[in-house]
Amino acid sequence: MLLFAFAAFAFQTLTLRAATLENTIYLDLKDGRVVIELWPDVAPKHVERIKTLARQKFYDGIVFHRVIDGFMAQTGDPTGTGMGGSSLPDLPAEFNSAFHVEGTLSMARSSSPDSANSQFFICFAPAPFLDGQYTAWGKVIEGMELVHRIKKGDSNQNGSVDNPDKIIQMRVAADVEKKSKPKAEPKAKK
């Protein structure tokens, strides 16, 4: 009976870990890896979009085009101008009750609430004026010190960055961990 209980616990733990890895992003920056917890319960469409684009390797090499010290770092525009996005359609807003605090990830958008596409930002500090106005979809759970090292922009130019830092790569953790597992050795024939 004890063995059965242990086996059930181990299965639940592995299932939970797989679900957790499916809702975790690895964001690799010049100084190392940032681990991001996704919030599919508060912004399901936005989380799905981020995962889709990460799986397409859309974010790899994209710059942090707008970085305002003490506020946030914005990325996700393939043109690097703040005007671009993916070829996918814009998303309807999923404003929620999550707070914009240090490490919160949220979608960037135009003045239209339903214009989020691929651009997002990471908060350096609390920004309560964004609460309920932008779709928050995740939070940095490891590596916030690396986010703080992203090259800052010119405050006189709305955070525009000369020679900006880039996303090295952005991946869904479940995909990375699946690839890194050693394959079982084939059984020798008798």
C-alpha cells in the first residue's frame, strides 16, 4: 500500500512538473537566463500567443527597443521601432487584477485596448498606473537581476536605446527540458 501511495505521489509530481514547465518561459539574455512564470488562468489568449511565438523562435534576436530606467524594458518588435508585430492577428484585451510590480510581464499595445500582438514589457519597479489597463501575463521568478542589467535608453527620447541589448533566445521550458533528457539506451539483443 505504501508503495502504491508513493507511486501515485511520484506520478502527480511529474504531472505537475510537466504542467509547470509548459507554463514557464526561459528568456536568455546576454548575462544569463531569466525564468518566467506564465499566468494562463488570468490571460489565456496572451499566454498562448507568447508560447506560440516562442516556439516559432520569433523572439530570438529581437532587441529591447524601449528601456526606461526605474520603469520597464520593452521588446517583441521585429522592426526594433516599437511599431511592428508578428503576422498573427492582434489580441483582444484580457485586463485582469494582477498588479504591475517588479518582474511583471505585460503586453504592449497602442491606444486601442485590443491591439496587443507580440510586443511586451518587463517592469523594473511597481507601476500601479498600468493595473487594469494592460494585460499582465507572467512574472519573473528567477533572474530579475539580469533584467535590471538590460541597457537603458535615453530618458529624453522616451527610452529609445542606441545599440540595444537583444533576446538571445526565448523558449517554452517544457520544450527545452524535453530535448535535454538523455535518451534510453537500446536493450542489447540476447
